[in-house]
Amino acid sequence: MRQGFTPLKGNCPVCNGTRKDCRQSANLIHCRDSVANPPDYIFRGEDKLGFGMWAQKAEVEAASQQQREEWRQQCEREKQRWLDAERAQRSQL
């Protein structure tokens, strides 16, 4: 599967257009500016071509919050299953 990129052509939110080869793919900005440190973006690593991959901080934090909530709900379901099994076992005694 080939990933599509949108060239940013000087409109990069990470380097403010310093680099002209920046591009966007899905929710990531690919930027080669090695000194960029934008406050609203989080560095996620480098791609195989050496571009830094940046994600919007708000999106990353929202995804993390959603994952924590899903994990909490899963723990609650497992706890409830365990309690139900325990009750069923005790009722047979």
C-alpha cells in the first residue's frame, strides 16, 4: 500500500516554512528541520527518509486519554466477570 503525501511547500507548521520539502501524511507532518521545536507538536520519530515526524499535541493527548478510558473500562469488565464467576462458584457450595 502506497502512502500519499501532501506537499506543504513552505506552509509547514513545524518549521514555519523554513524548509520547502515538508509534507503531510494522515495526521503527521514530515519535516527535516533538525532544530524545530514547535510548542503545539510532539516529535514521534523519523521516517525512513530522514524526515522528522510530528503529530499535533492535542490529537496525541486526546488519543492517550481515550486509550486510558478504554483500558479502565476493560479492567472494570474483567473485574465484573471475575466477581460474577466468584459468586457463581460460592452459590454452588
